[in-house]
Amino acid sequence: MDVNGVGWLAAIIIGGFAGWLAEQFMKSNMGVFMNIILGIIGAVVLNAILAAIGVSLGAGWIAYLITGFIGACILIAIGRMVRR
């Protein structure tokens, strides 16, 4: 079984990297576990949103990294809005 063209182990690794990149970009302070969660959930949520409007970034690890990064940034921004 794969997630957006990558296997589960690759999804965890790429999701963690995407979450870490989002953490650095958004200047937030999360842990490694939250980076992985944000990267994976961000990629899944953004893929669902893009699919609903008929847009696809493709499959594979680069597309997963891009969607994970953007999705994690969105989740961090939403988390900040909720906390305030």
C-alpha cells in the first residue's frame, strides 16, 4: 500500500522532512514527532483539497514533499489562529 505514490516508510520520512521544513519556514517550535504528523497530515489534507478542485501535483516523493510542506504550513497557521 502506498500514499501518493510513495510507501508508508517513505511517507513518514518525507512527511517528517516536510514538517521540519514547514517548522523552519513558519518559525515555529515543534518536536520531531509533531513534524512527522504535520507533514503527513498536511500532505493528505492538501491532496484532498487539490483533488476536490481538480488540481494534481503528481505522484512520487517530490510531489509528496511539496504538498506535505504546504499542508504543514497551512496547519501551523490554523493552529496559531486557534490559539489566539
